[in-house]
Amino acid sequence: MKIRLRYCSNCNYEPKVVSLAAKLLVQYKRQISGLELEPSIGGCFELTVADELIYSKLETGIFPEEDEILKQVGERIHN
């Protein structure tokens, strides 16, 4: 399963993206076929799993809790 993290590079979101990417790889290393980190602008922090947007900071206005994101990714991987 492919995962894409799109983030605002102008906003210094790299530490959050790297942290989340590392946790995803540790937890789901056998199920992930690709993990893409996509720098962007405009305050975005979005997570897409298999072409399905599962989280957007642009929509919520807040950063996701990493544990909640791991759970949501796991639900999609195991379905």
C-alpha cells in the first residue's frame, strides 16, 4: 500500500513529517509498498493512503495525533 505525506516546507513541518513517517515504517513496514514525502506550501499537512485522503490539516486546522493516524492507516491496511 502506498502512503503519501504532503507538508508545508515553508512552515518547518519536516520534524513532524519525519516522526510520523518513521512510526508508519516501523509499524507497517511489511504492508507499505511506498512512502512518499511531498514538500508543498500553504500550511498543508495531508496524509493519503492508497489514493484516499485520510487527513488534511487544511480541513481541520490542527495537526493530527500520531496515534490516531497510525490507527487510521492500520484500519485501511487491514481492510
